[in-house]
Amino acid sequence: MESSCEEIIRLANKVLDGGEITREEAGRLIRTKDEDTMLLLAMADKIRQKYNGNAVDFCAIINARSGHCQEDCKFCAQSGHYRTGATTYRLLPEDQILAAAKKAKDAGAVRFSLVTSGRNQDNPNEFEEIIDVVKKIHDQVGIEVCCSLGLITEEQAIRLREAGITRIHCNIETSPSYFPEICTTHTMEDKEDIIQTAQKAGIRVCSGGIIGLGEDLDQRVEMAFHLKKLHIDSVPLNILNPVEGTPFYTNERLAPLEVLRTFAVFRFVLPKALIRTAGGREVNLRSLQAHALSGGLNGIMVGGYLTTGGRNPREDLTMVNDLGRSRTQPQL
């Protein structure tokens, strides 16, 4: 009978040879025991090395419009359905966004994302402000620009592409089977509509999710395979950092090794994707953050998140240098 270690190596070689693992095989990998986890990470990293090379991709985001969101996502501090004390404001002034983009570039980011709370972009004046600032970031700062703007229309997607947006970001958040447990005001199909609208407009899509929402291990595997079905090649993986006032505030934190196993399985399922560790990594992985990059991932989000801070980007630069990794450069 094949041991767990033998199966990890066999499945890694299967992917390295151009094959694909099944959901059943991924389900066994994500249940790897603690004592075998470092082998799983090592084999995930072999897959990363073959298909993605040595470079680590740094990106950064800005909370360009905050709070008052009409959606009821149970993890979100900006939902108007919960009392979290999150700051609320309309679209930030152009000079403030440009200054944040410059700061992100100085921190090593090759991509800067404008994120706005709310369901969509139904304020035409604000949307024109977004178009203008996207052009100025691209031209004046010299960094790739992406955005997360909710339920955009086909016309808006085309305008964004013409302005210089390189990616639309739209997390599916979790698996299709678990999505109704985290949100009732929109559906997984709504998420898929945004993704398909962007893809039809010729914009690449960044889409991932959050682990630790109460989903089981098989649902994490389901999420990975759903991203594969949607042809996603850039995947941010967040770890829930529970916010007081939200329904998920009492969720139990995940163990670092469980997080790392999940990351590694995403690499097995999506061998060629840019997979980055994002929100929650500092508080959940703690001293094991470097193992995300030595366990299959090839990107990190730096400089803080929407409503929570991150660590100093200099620490991330040091971590990447200490791992002997290079960094990607903006594709302008």
C-alpha cells in the first residue's frame, strides 16, 4: 500500500510531467499529516519552480472607497449590515491615490490595485474619476494598475482596459457549495458574471478567496478547481483575520501548517498560476510566512490590506532576498 509520502511525490511528478491531479487526490493531499507537511511544501515548490521560475510578484492595494457597502458578506468590516467601526469615505482624492501608488512602487510592488466598497459603479462621475486616476498612475508612476470595482458593466470594462487596467480583481471568496453561507445579497453567479465580463473585454482576471470562513477541507479543494474551471491565472489567497462586529468574528483561527497545506494544494491544482499570499498572513502564519514562498507560492501582497495593516515591506524584501528569490518587474 502506498504511503502518504510516496503519494505526495507521485502526484507531484504527475504534475511536473504535465498531468493533472483529481479532486479526490487533492482531497488526500490537503489532509497530509503535520509530520509530512514539509514534504508536501517541497514538492509544491518544485512545481512552482518548473512552471513559474524564481521571481516573486509584489502587489499592493488601496482602499479607494470605504464602507457603507450594501452587501452582507459575513467576513467584511465594510458591510453596512454590521457595526465594526470601519472608516467610511467616498472615492479618495486623486493626489492621495497617486501618492499611495508611488509608495507602493517604492516598496517593490509591480502592481497597484484600486479597491472600492459597494456593489457596483453606478455613480458616473466617480467612475470618470477612476478612469482619470488609472491613466495618471500608469503614466506618472510607471506601475501596473488593476482594480476591484464590483459588478462592472461590459462598457465599463472596455473603458478600464483602454485606460490601462491590466487586471480586474474579483474574488470568488470560497467554493460554490459554501458561498450561500457567507453572503446572501449576491451569488457566485454574480461573481462569475464579473469575471466573464472582464475576460470578454480582454482583461485578465485576478480571483481567489479567503480560507477560514468555516468551510471544510473539501470545499477549499472545490474552490481551487472552480478557479481552474474559470481559467484564472492569478490567485490571491487570504486567511480570515476575524473582525469584531462581523458574524465570523468568533471563527477559530487556522493552524499555520493547515494554511500552508492549503496553499500547497492550490499549487498542485493550478501549477502555472501566479498564486500569492495576501490578507491575514502576518497574524495567521506568523514566523512561518517564508514557508508560503518556499511551499509553492510566487507572490505576496505588501503594505497592508483594506481595513487592516500589514508588516513593513522592507521585511518582505528581506524575506525574499534571504530565500534567494528575484522579483518581477512591471509589464507596461
